[in-house]
Amino acid sequence: MLIVSIFIYLIFSLFHYPRFFEKASFSRILLIFFLSVFSINVLVSEFLSLFHLLNHPWIYLGTQTVICFIISLLVQRFSPLTKQNYKSVFDFANFHITLFEIFLFTIISATFIGFFAVGITTPINNIDSLATHLPRIYYWLQHGSLDYWSTINQFQLVYPINAHIQGLWLFLFGSSENLFFLVQWFSLIIISASTYEISRALGFSKTQAMMSTLIGLSLPIVLLQTFSF
């Protein structure tokens, strides 16, 4: 079900992409996808929480689908796009990449693949997550609601909930603690994509922008936080 949910978000993101950018790029598509997933998951979770239905995966998936469809319908109604608009935006005929840029992209991709391999095989096991973050998600799933509860650890209640809602979505559809790391892992991908796009906006070449991204990935705190939650 997680794959189905991701696919719906991907279609939703690609449908709305031309309203934000004139030309398609991999990093920009990732940014739109991330914002779509993050925001709609919060909206769906807040809505289902009102009826204590947060722990029903089929209802969650159905609500997600309906919300994406309604938003798309309304946006297309008031800001219509034609097939020609999509063809123009997703035209990669003039896309060119050098061997050195392929080399840099390979290194960056290998870094993320390595992080993924470690994360997917290692359940979250640090004290902060076990005592604070994961109990919050499990309580929500147990009661089907985002309501507060009595606890001796007040930190379970005071942190912002948006990132935890993404963890709830992953566990609800994936049924595995090994998926929690994906929140930080994909956030790191988005940070890298943002670094690249900001560098390009500042006038850097594609090679320079990719080097900036690679330097950002070398910071120790960035690497260590990837495996936490």
C-alpha cells in the first residue's frame, strides 16, 4: 500500500509541476513531490484524527486519493493547463550532461544508496527515539487520533508533530520500524536538491552546483542525523 500511496503523490506532483516551473528538472520534481507528500499527509492525518480513524490504512489511502483528486480538479478548473503546456515543460530534448557531471551524480547517488542500505536494515535504536518520538506515533496508531495523553515524559507531547505524521504514514502502510529513517533520509535528498537549485539560481554552473551539493553531504552532522528519528 505504501507504493500505491507514493504513486498517487507522484502523479499529483507531476500534474501540478507546470504551475510552478517552466522547465522540468529532477531536483525540482523532488521538491514538489516532497512538499506534496508532507503537506497532504498532515491534512489527511488531522482530518482522520477528528473521527479516530487514523489507524485504518484503507481509509487513509482513500482520503488521500480523494483530497488529491479534489485539489487537482479545483486547480485545473481555475488555472487550466493544456497538453501542450505539459509537453513544453517536460521536454528534455535540449538536456545535456558532461562525463564529469555524470561522475559527480554517481558519487551523490552512491552516498544516498549507502545511507538507504544502512537505514533499511537497522531499526531505530537510539534512546531519544525510543523514549520520545516512537511512543508518540504508536500512541496515535493505537488510538486512531492525534489527541494528547498523560505521560511522565512531557517531551512526547511538546515537539512539533508534522515530521512524526510522516513516520506514522510510513508505518501505517509499511508495517515496519525500519522505514522510519526514510523521513530523515528523504529530507536529506531534498536538502541536496535545494542546495543544487539555490546554487543554480545564484549563477553557478551545473558542475559547481553539484560540487556544492557534495560538500553539503560531507558535513558530519548531516550524515549522523540521517539515521535518527
